[in-house]
Amino acid sequence: MICDLELAAFQEALLCALRDERDGEHIIARLRADPACAPFREYLATFEPHLVCIYANPAQVMRLTQAALWKRGGRLASSFEGRAVCADIVVTTMQTGEPQVILPCSGDRIFGQTQDHEMAFSIPWDRMEEIVEGLRGTHNGGIRYPITQFMEYEAKLPPRYMEINKLWDAEAGKVKLSNRDRVVAA
């Protein structure tokens, strides 16, 4: 029988591994090697999750959606009801075998401390490789997070700045000033 102290030590080891490691295999290997996890070794040796739920901002959820559709195309079907979201996160994802976009409910916010800027995205474990491949593929295709919304932006400078720029070009011998340009610049 596992006691509360053993469970608390395991949870602490798990939190540290999740904080320090990015790769799932490294997390599991670290937990298997941690003495605090000894009572859970058999479980860890055979553990494979049914799904993964990621809480993220809307732009990150959009990237996950793009990744999910990268290979298959189409659309993701999700429904929103604002209550009992745990059913969408777990049950709906497992029943459909499809990723779900989740709008967190009051329970998520109260008990899970989900923030106002967060949404959730659940992924069936057997689709994880496809999602990772989709993230890489869309990234290589130029889709990024953070979103590059101002990368294509061309600033329109005030007219006075353009006049000064014209003076500098004249001083550098790149252009000749008209009489009007000389009067405006004065």
C-alpha cells in the first residue's frame, strides 16, 4: 500500500521532472531513476497516457490546431457548453480519437486555476507523433509562434521625416533638390 508521504514525494519528483525536462522519454527515465518513485516503478515501466491536455493561449491553440490538420486537412470539430469541460477533455477525446479545442469551464477556473487568457487542447496519445510532425512541418513552412503579425508591416513615416530623408539623400549626392525642396527644408 502506498502511503501519503510516498505519494507526495512522487508528486514532487514528477513536478521537478516536468519543470526541468522537455522530452517525455527523459521525464519517464528521470522518474524511474528517482528513489522517491520506487513504489511507482512498475507503473512507470508500463505507463502510456490515453491523451495529453495542453493549456495555452489562443494563438498557441491555433498552432496546435494547424499541426493537427497539417497531414489530414479538413477541420476539427469541437463543441462548447461552458460546463463539465472535463468530459470534453477526456471522454470526448477518447471516444472520437480526435483532438479537441476546449473552452475551460467554471470548474477549470475555480479548482484548476485556469486563467482568463487560457484555452485547452486535448490530443489522443496515438496522434501525438502526427501533431509533433505537424508542428515541425508548419514551422518549416513559415507558420510561427509567436505570430509574426508585424513582420510584413511597412511603416508610413510622417511627411516631415520624408523631407529630412530627402535632404540627407541630397547631401549624399543621391538626389538633387528642387527649389521647392530647398524652401520646404528651410
